[in-house]
Amino acid sequence: MFAYIVKRLLGAIPTLLFLVVAAFFMMHMAPGGPFTSERKLPPEVLANIEAQYGLDQPLWKQLWDYVTGIVLHFDFGPSFRYKDRDVNDIIAQGFPISLTYGTLSFIVATLIGVSLGIAAAIRHNSWIDYFAVSLGIVAQALPNFIMGPILILTFTLWLGWLPGGGWNGGQWQYLIMPVIALSTSYMGNIARLTRSSMLEVLNSNFIRTARAKGLPARSVIWRHAMKPTLLPVISYLGPVFVYVLTGSVFVDLYFSTGGLGQSYVNSALTRDYAVLLGVTILYGALTIFVNLLTDLAYAWFDPKMRY
Amino acid sequence: MFGKSDKAADLAGEVTDHTAIQGRSLWRDALDRFLRNKAAMACVFVLGLIVVFVVFGPLLAQWSNEEIDWSRMGDIVRDGRPNIENGHYFGLDELGRDLYARVIQATRTSLLVGLIGAAMALILGTAYGVIAGFYGGRLDAGMMRFVDILLAIPTTLIIILILVVAGRSFITLFIALGAVSWLTMSRIVRAQTLTLKTREFIEAARAGGVSEGAIIVRHILPNLLGVVIVYASLLVPEMILAESFISFLGLGIAEPNTSLGRLIAEGAGTMAYGTLWQLLFPLFFYVTIIITMFFIGDGLRDALDPKDR
């Protein structure tokens, strides 16, 4: 197991490096830059600014400085837009917010999705089963950016129960709508996945054996059916996490929660490549890390898995 | 011994008179299964209606998607409502443009995005996966390692990056969607090719001296088709989703062109002023397209993949 973990961790390094280098070169291939504006700057001024940010150096030197900066000091460099803030500041300010509602959505989607799926499978063809199935179907057409407007329309404009946006230190009223918006679609998918997986497991021979030897239904489900049921769900958690991450881009923009997604879109629109690059790399690294975790969880859960 | 007798001729006629019973091909079976799937057929019908609407809807439009109705733009909430008489069937948007024309244009964009994105995935992913799976060995390891690396990066972020770097246009949008959509397809195709490659009929073809290129084209590709079609059909709505998400953020294609995601974003931005139609019309088309496409994809999977039922 330990060797497997080390192997996977080492395997993540080239992926990360590739991500950094590819993103870096893409940014530098782009025509125009953060300093191209309608008001033409005198060439000397522009040269000065570029020297300030190290943009006059040869490309490989810039790349080298950038990569060593990240690896040695965890430093993503200065922002091209804000004079007094560097990328680290922007990440430090926005990331905790995105992480808070992101984690909550992840937990909500997984817990409710799995419970719903299991309940649906145990009570096959009951109302709860039909509910889970229809939620699974509708969920595909209700991603975060559709749920967001619907929620605000209902809870803010019509009912007036919840504030329509803002963060306010993460008070619960401000958290509800972002979390529902982010989790609904994947809750439905997880419920569907769990349900079909559980149904398949419940029809298998070893469950029949467990029933035949007289085990109570409760322990058949918890002791025997649970682990194999959750296997496909676990391998699905990686994509869910990615979805929550990219969904944060929407939530921050639409609910003005002030997380990292807002900086991402703003930097994309103002061509602040340093921030864009930093956030992409951070999200990419997180994705790789979570994929690794789900693989490990999978290996731990699946008796057939060999490292 | 075989003298010509009438009796023998009659007998022969009777024996050969039966037309041979037509064999039922896999495709024929699949088609039958699909046609029997009521939900999928209903969705094909609804989607067909939307396509007809997109193709022939402009004939009924009295305004283009760029014109601003100056006489009504002063008070959109009162004058901009959906109205058959003044030609704004779906009302006006916030800037006084005809929503009917814009919804048609946006639906067309979204459908095109879905189809072209899936088509690119189909071509690129199949070619890549077949080559990796068929030739195997170190080539396969290297190619798949590359795919794994790309898969580890959140796709939406890649699309945004490409759009920002290369400029926002239809072409870059399609390239960006194509760049991310082929990855999973190539893995599926590779896995399928690996199992096909060891089957007896491929062995037989090799023994018969068929060239590798011909084996791929004549024997591997046709057998991949079912899986590939199923996955591509499920990819269409996903492409539409991805594009709408990016458009919603304002990073998709630029005005005056629009897509459903952008229209929903605009409608969502103004719904507080009581102009709900700006949200509901694009939302209706969007949700209908996505749900019907997923049902059709599911139906195709049930029809083409008999073991998974």
C-alpha cells in the first residue's frame, strides 16, 4: 500500500509540471497583454513596466523563475493588474471562501445522494425510488448556473427568505443557496449511480447467500452490500470535486461570495495572466490531489484491487 | 438418372421457391429496440420540433437579432412583453432587441456546439484510441500517459484558458471544446480496441494476410461503432452544458452572436425588474434540449449495448 502511494505521488509530478509549462506557454503565446490599453503607453514606460515584471527576460528564464518560485517559495508572482497585491494575496483571500462552500456542497451532494440512492434501491419501485430516479434525470438539466437563478427567483424575490448574495463571513443564510446550487445536479447523479449499483449488488449471489443463512436485512445491507455498492460512487467523487471547483467560478460571480472564482473570471476578462495562471495551477493541483485520494480510497475499498 | 420429369421440376420449384429468411443484423435489432423505446422516440420528436423551429423560425421573425426596437426600449417592463401583434413573440431583451430572433440564434449556436464538439471528439478520440490500442506497447503507454495528464486538468478551465488566449470566436470555441472532449472517448475506444484485437476474427484476418490498415478499417472500426455512437450521443448535451456555462460567465462567443447560456445569464440578471420572460424562454429551450438529448443517448445505449440492461 505504501509503495503504491509513493508511486502515485511521484506519478503526479510530471502531470503538474506539464500543467504549469503548458499553461505558461499558452499565456505567453497570447496576442496582447495586460498592459495593452487604449491609451498607448510610451515605449520607455512599457519597457520599464515589463522589466519590473521580468517580462523582458528570455522566455525560458521566465519559466524557470516561475517554476522555481512556486516550488521553493510557493510564490505565484505579482498580479499584473493590482500593484499592491500579488497572486498569493488574491488566492489567500478568495480560496478559504471557495473551499468552505465547496466542501459543504461536496459533503451535501455525497451524503444526500448516497442515502437517497440506497433508500431507493432498498425500497425498489416505491415513491422514494421514483423520486430518486426523477431527480437523477432532472438533475442533468439543472447545473449550478441554472439552479442559481431559479433559487434567487424563489427564495429572494418571491419568498424573501434569503439574501440574494454576499458572504458576510460565511453566515449560514449566505451559504444555503450557493450550496444548493452547487450540489443539486451531482446529488441527483450520485443518487442514480448509488441506486443502480445497489440494485446490482442486491441481486448478486453473495447477498442471496447472506440472506439464505438468515442474516437480518439490516446487516445484509450494512455489512455485505455497502462496500461493493460504494465502489463506483467513489470513483465518481473525483469528477464531482472538479465540478464543485469549476462551479465555484459561477457561484462567486452570481452570488458575489468573493471567492477565487471571481478573481478567475475577472483576470480572464482583464488579461491578468499571472492570476489566471496561478489559479489554474492551483485548481489543477487540487484536482490531481483529489484524484489521487479517490484512487487510494478505491484501492482500500476494493478487495480485488492489486497495487 | 436425373431425367427431366415434370414431377422433378415441380419439386425443384417448390424447394427453391422459398425466399431465404433474411438474417437480422445487429443494427436492425438495435434500430428495433430504439424504435420501441417510447421515451426516446418522444424525445426524438420533441428535439425534431426544436430543430424545425430553429430552421424555419426565422421565416416568421419580423425583427433580426441585432435590431433595436427604439420605440419600445424605453420601458421594457411595460412595452417589451411577449406580444404577437408587434412581432416580438418572445418579448424584448434588456437592450430592446427581439428575443424571438435571439433565442433562435442562441438555440442554433448551442445545437451546433453540441454536434461539432461531439463530432470532433468522435474523430479525434477514435483515431487516437484505435492507434494506441492497436499498436500497443510503448506507443500505447506514452499516448495514454499524455491523455491521463490532460484529463487531470479541469476541462472548463482549459476551455476558458483557450478562449482567453486565442480570442473569442466560433472557431476557437469549437477548437476549445474539441480539445477537451476527445480525451475520455480515446480511452473508451482504446479499451475496446484492446479486447477486439485478441479476438479470433482479427487473428483470422491476420492469418489471411490482411494488412494492418485494412484490419483497422474493415474489422476494428465497424465493431467500435456502437460504443462510439453511444458515448458521442451522451457527449452532445455535455458539450452544450460546458458551452452554456462559459457563456453564462460572459467568456463564450461575442455579441451580437449569443448562446442559450448567455441569454439565461442576461435573463437572470434582469429578473428582479419583472422581466421574467427574458429568463424563461431561453431556459425552456435549454432544459428541453438537454433532457431530450440525455434520453436519446440513454435510449441509444439501451439499443446498442445489449449486455447493459
